[in-house]
Amino acid sequence: MHDWLYGGGAEKVVLEMHRMFPDAPIFTSYASKEWREKLDGKVVTSYMQHWPLSRLRRFLPILRQIWFRNLNLTKFDVVISSSGNGEAKFVRVPENAAHICYSHTPTHFYWRHYDAYIANPGFGMFNSLARLGLKVLVRPLRKADYKAAQLVDHFIANSTHIARDIQEYYDRDSTVIFPPVDIERFESVDSQSERAGFVTLGRLVPNKRVDLIIKACNQLKAPLTVIGRGPELKSLKKLAGPTIVFRSNASDDEVSQLLSKANAFVFASFEDFGIAPVEALASGTPVIAYRAGGALDYVIEGVSGEFFNEQTTLSLAAALNSFEPSKYNSRDIKKVAKKFSQSKFQENLHNYMHGVLQ
């Protein structure tokens, strides 16, 4: 089970699970053509796959709840839900079956990040409608989300931060298994070459706080390469000074090169985990991160990077200004990345399932 399939780190978890269990069907509320092909035609989608519901699906959490809850799973003895800001964990499994939930996060806009979503829902021209809907429905949605979490047999968290949130919001224990990162993609990149400037990578949406990174680099007149696309691209370009370069259509090879040639990767958001910073580590590049969330699992101060303590231009600019790239060794940084490999994920999940399903 997965909430929806159209891009992001959570989908990479599903892809790795598919490689482990290639014959298992994958149920989801919506899947892009790209992901249906990547998953070898094993995807079963809901009525929200079709127009007009496909256009409105982000506004329809209750319909998603109903669809997942009413799936007929009687022929399965193990169900794995990969669930974050959606409803995959709402499935009901037979009495003799086990439900394992790989949790990317308790739903952001019900729980930890509710205030941030009220301030900026991220729906563009529909922000007012999304804000009103969330304010009106948040109590029953929280209640339903909590109830669904109590029906899960075993919880896996994608980071120690999410394990704490699962305990806080769902009153459930969990085991941490880090998500898979394709670190092998970066092994052939020359990480000893001349480095310069800073880099950041990701979808350009409000919660990534790329605006903060640009403001800090503007203030310091520091070179910064912004890799990625998204609804914030136009406004970020307007914000950027002369030392900021945007690479919106970089190929995978170009991304690998850009990460490996920077002094540091800058990560300013409060993320549940964060795949892109680990990709930077796999390139031998240290990470300067906001001291929160998933970054606490892979930023080791003085070894793989360092932190700034407040999500402000002042705090980040101070960290960038004091950063000394000569302190870091790319080989040591790459060693940190190895525990987040795809093979390590498969090994950890296999061992976990063997333990809980005996």
C-alpha cells in the first residue's frame, strides 16, 4: 500500500520494496504513468486515478480513507503500508494477517506541521480553500488518523525523529529503518576535484526553505547552485542575487557532478528524513543542515557536516560564514552515507520482517 505515486523519496521506498517482493500488487490512490511503468504494471489504483477526481485528489482525504479502508485483502497474509501524508495505513487486514506500516511521518497537516500548513498550505490559488477545509475538518481527520494507527500491528519509522513523532501522536512504539538511497550512483564521481561554493537540491516548494538559503548567500555574496524545479521557482529567481545560479533541468549525471564539486550542501528545511542530503554525503560533500528532523541521523558534526540552530537568515548565514571545508575528508563522509544504501535497507527490512512475523 502507498498513499499515492508521483514522485519523491517515499516512492523510492516503494520501489525498493517492489524489488524485494516483485509479485506483490501495489495498491495506491493515484499513480503517474512514470511510476506505473517503474513498478512493472503491478499498481492497482483507486477511482481517483480518473478525471475529474484525479484533478481534485489533493482535496479528498476522506475519499482516500474510504477507498483504502474498503479494499478486499482477504487473500493476503502480510500487508505493508508505506504511509506519510496520506491514508495507506487505513487498510483493514484479515484477522490472521499482519499489517506492517512503514511510516514516513504522522500526517503533517494534522499533527506537527499543522500551523505551518495553515500559514502556507502550498495549494497556490486554492490556498484559501485548503486553509478553510483544514480548519473545519482537522479534528475529525485527526481522530480518524489516530484510530487507523491503532489498527497497525507493527510500525517502522524512517528516522529517529519520526519514531518520536509516532510515539507522541499515535502512542505507538516503532523500529527505525532508514529509507534506501542510491549511493552507488555517486561512487564513480571524482570527489577529490576542486570544490567551490554551496549547493542545494530538491523540489522548490515553501517548506524546503530554499528562500532562506538564497537570502543567506545573498547576504554573504556566496556562490550557490539551486538544483530543482517546483512552484516556487519563479519567486526564488526574483529573490536571488548575482551569485545564485539555478539548474532546473539538470540530468542525473549533472546532479552528481554538481554535488561533488560544492564545498557543502545546504539543507534548511525540517524534514522527516531527507534523501538529497544523503546523496550529497555519498558524493563526499559535507552537509550544513538545520538542527532538526531526519538530519540528526546523518549529520555528524565535524565528520559529515554541521548544523545551524534557527530557521533564520542570521543563523544560517553565520554557519555558512564560519564553515571551513578543509576540515572535511570526502572518504570519511562517504562512509557515513553507506548505512543508508539500498542493500542496507533491504537487509534491515528483511531481518525485521523475519523477526516480527515468526
